[in-house]
Amino acid sequence: MSVIVGGLSGTDVVGRTYYFKKNYLGKIVTASTSDTWYCTDVYGYNETMNILGFTTQDKRHVFCHEIGHALSLDHVDSTIYSIMHEADILPVSPVSYDEDNLVYKWGS
């Protein structure tokens, strides 16, 4: 996994995770979320976050959320307290719900 602090996203997107796989020739190509990934890139658009007035804590949430995607975690329902909540700025590190999902997907 690469974690990249970028500039502007060109939109109001503040973070994004890109997925890659190896094709039949062994070349690394873009993957979908349903593929088996070879590696991921996690982007945080620092200048976009600055323009939107994000605090250091908000930025930590964005990076932790995107790293959650790199670890195969999905967005959660708005009623669940999780780093994977899609829109609101909530925790800045995984909470028990996230930890349970990671153990479920990856083992202890």
C-alpha cells in the first residue's frame, strides 16, 4: 500500500483509494473492488482539505477511512459509529466495530 498526500482533487473529494491487480501477463493494472488486489494507493488531497477547512483531526479521519478501504472495509450505514462512515467526520482511528470487521475479514 502506498499512502500519498496530494494537492487538489479538482472536486470536493478529499480522499480516494485506488486498487491494482496483476493481469495474465503479470503487468499491474487497475482493479475493481471485487477483484483480488495486488496493491493499493491511498490518496489524501491535502490542499482540497485545507480549502474545505479540515482540521488535523479531520485529515486523520480521511486517511484512516481510506486505509480502511485498502484493507477491504466498506462504507457503513449512517447509524453505525465507525471510521468507515461515508460523510461525517467521526473517529480518527478504528473503533471496535471496525476492529471486529478486520478480524472477520483477515483473522486475529
